[in-house]
Amino acid sequence: MQTELIIVSEYCHKCHIEPSFIELLEEGGLINVHTEGGEHYLLLSELPSVERYSRMYYDLSINMEGIDAIHHLLERMEDMRREMSSLRNQLLLYRQREIEEIDW
């Protein structure tokens, strides 16, 4: 499997964002930046997150602390969604067993 890397400086130039913004995201632990031969790279899989964060920062004027808080809240919501799905499946299984016992 080949990992696709995007040069940070080129990405920033094309998307009209500051390279320092990418550094802030990395320092905040929101994204991972890889360095090879003195050049900084983003993984292709990081782009949706970078785009989401840049819209928050540039379009909505949300500061880094706000972006971090939103990130953690969204993570918690996703964890809760997964937990609810798991519990729903367990409940359905329990109900199915209950119905099978009644049929005997």
C-alpha cells in the first residue's frame, strides 16, 4: 500500500492558508505532519480534517482553542454514537432471545 503525501507549502499556497496554521494544528495534536529531507508533508487522509479546521479558522473565525474543543466534542459524540449502536444491537439480540424462549 502506497502512502500519498502532499507537500505542506504547496497545499497552503493552493488553498490560501498560512503554513503556520498547519503548524498550529500539528502542535495541538489535531493532525500529523511528516518531515522528510527538510520538507513537511501531510498524509492524503489528513486533508478532510485540515479542510474542516481551516473553514472553522478562516471562514468562521474560530480560534485554535475553539477548534480543539469542537474536535473533542465531535470525538465524544462519535464515541457515544458507537456505544448507542452497540447497545441497540445487544438489546435487539436480547429481545430476539426472549421471543425465541416464548415460542418454545
